[in-house]
Amino acid sequence: MSKIVAVISSPRKDANSATIVKSMVEAAKGKGHDVQVFNVAELKDRRGCIACMGCKKAGKCVLKDEITPILDAIRESDGVILSTAVYFGQPTGQYRLLEDRFFSFIDGSFTPNVTPKKLAVVVTAGTGGADELADQIAGRMGSFFKFDCIGKVTMTGGNPPHEAEQNPEILAQAAEIGSKF
Ligand SMILES: Cc1cc2nc3c(=O)[nH]c(=O)nc-3n(C[C@H](O)[C@H](O)[C@H](O)COP(=O)(O)O)c2cc1C
């Protein structure tokens, strides 16, 4: 049994990215894995990195807020599911808050202080840019933290919520990746 952490960062209710993540999560649970799901958008006390460099001494992020348990859970995990919508060609602000806090996963020499993990990436977009953004996220997580991307699910045409729910192909793709953890 592996420990998996899934992160949702779309602020929308019934977000397509959340639906796709859920399909991945169910498949991972079906394989007997222990899966924890976090939604950054639901947190009230969520802060970005303040560049205090405390993590370079402590070996972990010293800023204490509701993102702290997500960082701790990822640190202890074997696999991670990261998801975001495309906002102006970039991840959502909620995702970026979390991502900057991953700075605590590397030491002062940019060497990871966390074990390598399996990674799955989910990105949804209205008209485009999801593939590029998923590749960028997987690239950063690979180059900085040595996370190994086992699969990506991207969706375009996601402006109406509930769109992913009606797309069995995309849900099956997510489930297939979820079963690979
Ligand atoms: C602030 C904002 C910026 C957006 N920027 C883009 C964009 O640059 N490109 C795009 O294709 N869609 C853009 N969208 C649309 C969302 O990416 C799209 O609705 C996506 O499916 C939402 O994902 P979700 O259903 O998981 O919330 C934007 C939406 C918002 C609210």
C-alpha cells in the first residue's frame, strides 16, 4: 500500500479538474492505496512563500498555515496528484501559492530533501494551453524534486462545469493513471 496525496486547486464548485482527480483517486483507492485529498481553494489561511529561507535551516517549511498539512502529507507520501485549471496560460493562484511552498522540498544547494515520488498531473482549460501547462508542471516537479511523472490528463472545452463528468474517455484515462500508483 502506498500513500498518495491529491491536490485540487480550482476555486470552482464542481470543477472539471476536481472530477478528473476524483476518478484518479478512486482508481488508486481501488488498488488499496491510502489517498488523502486536499483542496487549496477551500483553505482560509493559505499563504505564499515569504522567502524567509527558514526551510534551508529547518529542512521543512517554517510558515504555519493551512498549507502546512499538505506539505507534510506530500513529504510523507509515495505519490502525488497535482491539478489546476489554466488561468491566463498559467496555473491558478491557489496552485501557485502551494507550488512556491515546495521550495521547502530542496536544500540550499537545490538538492531535494524529500524522497522521489510518483506524480500525476491534471490540467483543464477553456480553449487551450492545458498540455503545455501540464508539461511545465511535470517538468518543474521532475527537475527540482525528482518526481517521476507517470501520467497527465488534460482537458480543453472545460468552461462549463460538469463537462468532465460527461466525458467517459477522460475519466477512464484518469482511472488508468490512478491505478498505476
Ligand atoms: C481567471 C481565469 C482565467 C482563465 N484563463 C484561461 C486561459 O488562459 N486559457 C484557457 O483556455 N482558459 C482559461 N480560463 C478557463 C478555464 O481554464 C476553464 O474554464 C477550465 O476548464 C476551468 O477548470 P475547472 O473546471 O477545473 O475549474 C480561465 C478562467 C478564469 C476564471
